[in-house]
Amino acid sequence: MKAYVLHGINDIRYEEVSAPSLQENEVLVKVMAAGVCGSDIPRIYRDGAHRMPLIPGHEFAGEVVQCTERTAQWQGKHVGIFPLIPCKACAPCKQKKYEMCRKYSYLGSRCNGGFAEYVAVPEWNLIELSPKVSYEAIAMMEPMAVAVHAMRAITPGKSDTIVVSGLGTIGLLLMMFLKQQGFERILAIGNKEFQKQKSLELGIRETEYYDSRAGKVLDWILEQTGNLGADIFFECVGTRENILTALSSSAPGGKVMMIGNPASDMLLDKNTYWKILRHQLTIMGTWNSSFTGSDEDDWHYVKLALESGTVHPEQLITHRFPLAELEKGLHIMRDKTEDYVKIMVKH
């Protein structure tokens, strides 16, 4: 089969490799769509993967085309793939909090992933969706579930003023789900004109959007909230500056949800620390999403939204490439030569 193989840092090659052989508990998924995650760029070009050579790609969907005797019931199914493979033995796993597994493997970063024609996937990691849902939408389930995980963990109230700061894929998907759930008091903060346009498409009013390049984010939030501050602040950037803004602009008793991967060390000045104490802020972190096989987990929440047609993540796909041209998309994200939200490989 054809695949992109990461041989070393900044050494990714499109080449012929052996198709996966199946273990007893696995199926062979023919990849029909695969999204590029922001984390793929440093993995490929700066930091490397946990082991190499490796086929990257952890946001993918496809059709099950080969099974073992044990996994035969999956034959022909349209599936999304939860990429984290838990150990099932550590303390979080025993509580079914698999996203916090201490000894996990991971498709696309610790074992071969979706930038290929075929992937061997444990049946436990599969979720079946209706053929009416496009493969592109299914391939976006992973970032969608990350957004849902953050939203459900912090449980906003209907009357809360919610700030979403950082309008990459996760921030925009988060606003999509907040709108789907009927939240109206949403303030969006981005730093690109096309992010504003995407926000407007999702139902954010022009007066509810602020371009952080203007440099007075804190003043704007206070102005929009009658000087009270935000009840809920979703921090989707991961910079010290944005975290200080989140803490400084929160209302008394407010909640800050940290989502953005850290760009650097985070140092708090004394006044900001006092703000946490005196306003009795709740600060939460989130990573990944819940996947237990239950209807109550984040992936089944997303599945229901997709199958009912209440969300349409395809509207955030800005670029589509065939597998052989994936590097064009990687370079757009690495070099920021074009505006983008989700870059998708379409088989």
C-alpha cells in the first residue's frame, strides 16, 4: 500500500509499504478521509514521534474491509476511530477514564496511523456511523469530541457569558457545539479575518467578535459584560498572554477551561494570582475525550449530533488533497502560506 512514513525529524516520505497484518482483535480499515491535526506539524517537522519510522495521522475514518474471525461483525461498516489505545490496567483505566491512561499507545504518534491507504485498528477503538454521514465528517470526530469534552466538563449555564479565545479547529468546533446546545451569550476572540468570517457562519454576531490584534482584549471583554467579566472562558491558544487574559477577565466565581497546547512556560504574576484567590476562580484542564463504548461518552455525543444533522463540521474544511499530495497541506500548515482551518486528505 501507499503511505506517508516519518523516518526522522523533517524526513517524511510517500512510499510503498507492506499492508498491515491483523492481530486477532483488529480490523483492517480502508482510509477514506483523514484530517491533519495541528499537533502533526511539530511531530513531523520539529520534535519527531515516539518511535520512527512511523505513519502519522490520528484523525481518520473509513470502511472496514478485512476482519478476523473474532471481529467479523465489523465487516463493511463505516467507522470512526478513537486513536488512543489504553492499557486497561492503570488506575484511570480501571475507572474507564481511558483518556487519562498512564501507559497508552496512540494511532499516528506511537503506532501507525491514518496517512495511509489502510490501517490496522483494534475493534475496541471503532465506532460505527450511518452511511448517511460523510467520511469527511466522521474523520473530524476526534477534534469534535475534544471540543465536546471541554464543553461538558465545565458545564456552562444557559445565562452564562462564555468567551472562546483562539479560533483554530477546536475553538470553532467548540462554538459550533455551544450554538447547537442553545447558548447565546458567546464572545469570540480570533486574530485573522477568515476566523471572523467562520465565526459569523457559525452564528456569532459581528458585535460578539473581537480581533486580538487590536490589543485590548481585556477591555473589550469587560465592556461586553458590563465590567463583570466572563462566567466561562475557554482558552484555546496556549500562550501565557492569553492565559493571563483569561484569568484577569473572569467574573467572580468564574471558570477557566484550559484547552490550548502550551507554547511556552506559564508564569503568573502576583496580581493575577491574587485574582484567582479573591475571585475564587475554578481553573480546569482538559485533554482528549471520553470513549467508553457507552452512549454517555463524548464520541457517542458527537455521533448523535452527526447522525441527526444538527452539526456540519464539513463547513470548516478549507483544503482537500488526495493522499499523494498530503505534503502540500502539511506545508500550508507549517509555513502558514494560506489561511486554513481543517486540511483533509480525501481518498
